[in-house]
Amino acid sequence: MIIAVVGPTGVGKTKMSIELAKKYNAAIVNCDAVQVYKFLNIGSAKVCEDEKEGIKHYLLDIKNPDDDYTVKNYQIDARKIIENNKDKNLIFCGGTGLYLCAALMDYRFYEDESCENYDNLDNEELYKLALKKDKSCPIDRNNRVRLIRFLNKKNIEVVEPKLLYENVLFIGLTTDRENLYKIINKRVDLMFENGLLEEVKNLYKKYPNSRVLKSAIGYKEVIKYINNEITLEECIEEIKKLSRHYAKRQYTWFNNKMNIKWFDVDYNNFENTISNVKKYINNCIK
């Protein structure tokens, strides 16, 4: 059985995946594009060792910050894990919908058909072109490198709207927009309290040409602050704003690409949500 725990940033996916892994004796497969990189911990809200509770995690901390790692790389690695764990339960957890679809669905990749650099277009214009190609494009509008790569490719698509594997369940965690935005804002404040500035300063000094540092939300904004392009207050507000926008795009992607059973999270008693999810899974596997 494969269970995919999806939802917007900050909604509670990590905690849910740990509880489900304990219940169903499963390993967890990361599907967050930033968490595949070592040392990017605070800004990506990466699960820490204590939180793992001894659960095996795959595709977490597998690359250095200056390594390139593509969706196709992830697809190959994730499918190897599935193939090597046919007799075990797996839980995919993370907010990068493209990675999850590439792993579990009939995604096919084609060679670049052009090398257009799009120097005449700004990021907003690139993003609009990407939306014309795929209206649910999950790429951040400020991630110029990925937008250009996406536009240069002949296609990245689900050939048929079908899963490649049997017994796959998509569990979505959600909450109302006002509460989600409060959670996101609080989460960003906590990241700075926990040392995000020092994390980024140390990484940027060691890996000044890292693509992920220059493109991931929470890292590229701090780099702008380090380079005296914005104030600290502007940096924090920009991270909050972009995180909220990213959450909206995540909802769009998940709803358009997957057959998800959504659960409203009870933040006053998360055990209630865990119980409801387990009941649903148990009914599906009877």
C-alpha cells in the first residue's frame, strides 16, 4: 500500500505521516523538493531526528546544496524505492505535487527542444507563459531557472490520468484560508527564532552558487537581505507573502492532478484528525 499525505505548507503533513507510518508499519518517502538537500533544515521545516521516532525516511538529505537534482532524478529514485519495497507500506509526504505525480503517475519526460534564454522577458511574463502551457503550473513565479527550463521542454505531462501502482491512497490535510495564513505567518516567525538567518548565512558562504538557495522560498529572500537589497522586516514579510501564494498554488495542483480525500485538521486535538484518517484508510483496505 502507498499512502500519499499532501496539502499546503504548514498544515501538519509531517506529524500525520509519522503517525500513519507507526500504525501501518511503513517507511516514509520525502516528496519535498527542498528537503532532498542536506543542511537546508530550518527554512524547509525539515523533520528532525527526534520527530522521526525511528521511522525510516527515504530521499531526505541526499544531495549537497550545490548539486543539481531534477524532477526526473526524483522520479527515478522514487520508483526504485517502490520497486525495492513491494512487500512494504510506503508513505509519501511533502508539498511538491510535481514530484509526487512524477513518481506515482504516468509522467514522461522529453529532451529540450529549444535553448531559448528568454532574456527579453521578466519573471512575471515567464510565469504567464508557463501558465499557458499548464494552467496548474506549480513553479514559483520568481524561480526563473525552473520557469525557463519548463518552457524549453517539449512537454512534461501525464500521458493518461492514471496511477502506475495499485493500492494508492491520497490523503489531503486542509484548514480554512484564514487559519492557514496564520499558521504560515507564525511558522515563518518561528524559523527566524530558530536561527534561519544563521543557517542561510553559513550556507550562502559555503555554497554561493547553489541554485536551490537562490530559488527556494525562505532562502532567496534571506540572501537578498544578506546582500543589503531589502531590510530584515521586508525579508520576513516577503517570505510570508510568497509562502501564502505557494500554498494557494499547492491547492490548485493537488485538486487538478489527484483524487484526494480531504480532511479538515482539528488543531485543538490533532488526534481526532489522525483517528479520522485511519478510519478512512481502514475502510479502503478492507
